[in-house]
Amino acid sequence: MMLLLLAAALVSSVELTQVTVDISHQPLPEVVSWVQWKDHFNMKFEKKLVELQRFSVFQKNIDKILQHNAEGHNWRMGVNQFTHLSEDEWAARFSNITFKHKPAPEGPTKLEVSAPLASVDWRKTAVTDVKNQGSCGSCWAFSTTGSVEGAWAIKHGELVSLSEEQLVQCDTKHDQGCQGGLMDYAFEYINGAGGITDEADYPYTSGSGVRGRCPNSIPQFVATVSSYKDVSPDNALQLQAALALGPVSIAVEADKSAWQSYRSGVMDSESCGTQLDHGVLAVGYNTAENYWIVKNSWGTSWGESGYIRLGISSSSSHGICGLLQQPSYPIVGDNPGPGPSPGPTPGPSGDSYEDPATTGSCADNEVAVQIQGIAGDFCSPMCDSHGDCPDAPAGVASGVTGSCALQTSSGDKYCALTCQPSYIGSKSCGLAECTCKRAQMGVGLCTYDD
């Protein structure tokens, strides 16, 4: 017998103004209308008052963009997915994240700088596609994977996208998941854990606000780290020498409008400050045109298709936005051995959410669920006393995770496979006959279509 659950009773509601959207096609012009911006980023506001407030902020940011671009700077501003956020709201995104650490035990590395290269650019050989951290403060994890991906490709000839989610969920000794972390600590975690798996086997889900837990068994590691090096701080030649070896993890201050609305050009403004609060990845430089090449983790609709060029010259010894203060890079190890990798914390088995029609019935701890207004069904386990749920089955698509998302009229809470629905048709959840159905703005549920 099917248990009827109301889609309106989703436990994890979504703030419309915080929906993470990663548009992969070409960015909008520097300035567009409110309607064009909403359509481009699929932003919808159910309450008129909320939309009016967002529109007012949007218009102020447009005025700021127009004024900046008319002043003839070396860099330009433009609209992006953050244009509806005020200066205070933007700064609040970084308020609990600071990048301060004790230097590496052996101290900063002194690299040979007698014959520096005129330019370096690793984007074609040792850098994966631009990613999006979403609404999670996990920039440190993306900076870490970026430098490890680069070092691994340079040493082993294989460029593989590594799992930020493993770092967010499993690296808990010093780092704090969505509340911030540090690249050096993440290098230490990968070394101590024995390696890191790839993104395909352990996809990133924290950006949509859906947090999981470190599983009992992490998928097979694909890269290892044996140690890391701190680059001599406040020294442009030392950072150039480090970049000659591979991509370098760096930290910057990004809580000002310069980063919020950056669109193109060489950002050489000192106004961004030097109080480090955001981890990014330096992937090259050009001394003739006087800029560093930096990969961000805010998707391709921001900046120069996800990148920013920062000026090399600066009146501060810390460099533009403080980028010279804490550079570091990993020393990768050998190929990891065979066999599954144990996780540092216990987690559920991930054997739930099966198809009732295929299995004939659900497990003893589950009920067959059909949700009003959403086609299909699935077997749903109850949430435990902490609101946790079993892991998603192996093979699910990126972004699909088990979540305590359903509630009956009597107050009982059940788990479902949540997903990010497509705006242009059905999207597979990675399981046979199972697709992502829209339940709320930006929230979907995976059900079996039989």
C-alpha cells in the first residue's frame, strides 16, 4: 500500500534568493535588464515584496557597474549570479572564513629565481574545468583539489577531476566543511587518509545545501599527496617560481564589490583588501602584461569564464587582494594501491531507495512512497533521530543524495533522494528508470517512472 506524502511538506525548504545556478553558456552582456537577468539565471520570487527588494539592490549594483566601467579602469564589472546581493550580504558570505595558519614544519620553501620564465599558463594541460562551490563555504576544498589535480597531471600525465565532497565531509580534524578550511590542512588530510577519490565516484552535493556524511567506504583513491610546500610569502618571484612547477593554492580577500562584480581585464585595484577569506587557484602569470591567472570556484558565469586576472604590481607587499601571503602547493605521491578506501567516520550503508515495482516490496525499515503531484514512486526509509538518512545507492548521478526531505501529516519524517531538477526536461538520477522530478524551486526528488 502506498503512503501518500505531500510535496508541500518538504523539510528542507530553499530560500529563493540563495538558489545556486551554474550557467555554462556564454555570460550575459555587462549590463542587462532585471527581466533578462532573472530569465538568464532562472531566478523566481514568489513574494512581490521580496522581488521588489531584490530589484532595488540589483539596480544599485547596476549603477555601480556603469560608473566603474565609465571611469576607464584596467578591468571591467558586469552582472552575474550575485548582482542581486547587497554589499553587506556579499561581505556576510565570508564573515566566518579566515585563512591563517602555522607555517609548514620546515618553513617556507626557497625556490631558484635566477632565471624566471616570462609567462606560465597551465590551463590547457593541468587544470580541470571551472567548478562551482555553490552556497557552501568550501572554497578551500576547490583550491586544494585544483592544485592536487595539477601536480598529479604534471607528474603522472593524467588529468582527473578530484572530489571536493570528500574533503568537505571527511576532512574534519582542522577543516570545517562549509564553514571554511585551509588548503595546507587539506593536503595533510589527503596524505593521512591515503589519497583522494575522483569527483565522478564521490560527487559534490554540498553546494545545493544538501549535506551528507563521510561514508563507511570512500570510493577507490585516484591520487595521493606525500607532503606540501609553503611558498615564501610576500614574494612575487617566489610565487612565479612555484607556478613554473605547477598550479598553486592561494588565498585572497574577496568580500568586496571588486570580486562580486568582476567581469574582465586585469584587476589591479587595492580596494579589495588583504584580509584573507577566500581560497582560489593560481594557474599562471604573464610578466609582459603584468597579471596573475587565477581560477575561481563560482562557475563560468562569473568573471572571464570562471577566471580572474589579478595585477602583479601592488603597493602592498601582500600583493593585490593579499594573494602573496599564503601560497602553497602539494607534492603528489605514487599511484594509490588497489581496493576500497576506508572513510574516517561511520556512515549508513546506502542500500535503500530501491524501486518497489522491481523488488516486489520495500525493506523492513522502509515504506513504498508516492508523492502527491509527482509521478513515480520509491522505497523510503525513515530519518533517524538526528535527521540523517542512508547514503544514496552506488551509481547515482552527480548532485543526488539521501536527505531527510519528507514529512507526513502526523509528523513522521522520511528520506528521499534529492536532486537538482532540469529546466529543460527530465534528468536521469543515474539509476534505471529513475528521473529527477521538480518538487520546489531548485529542489527535485528522484522517483522510479514505472
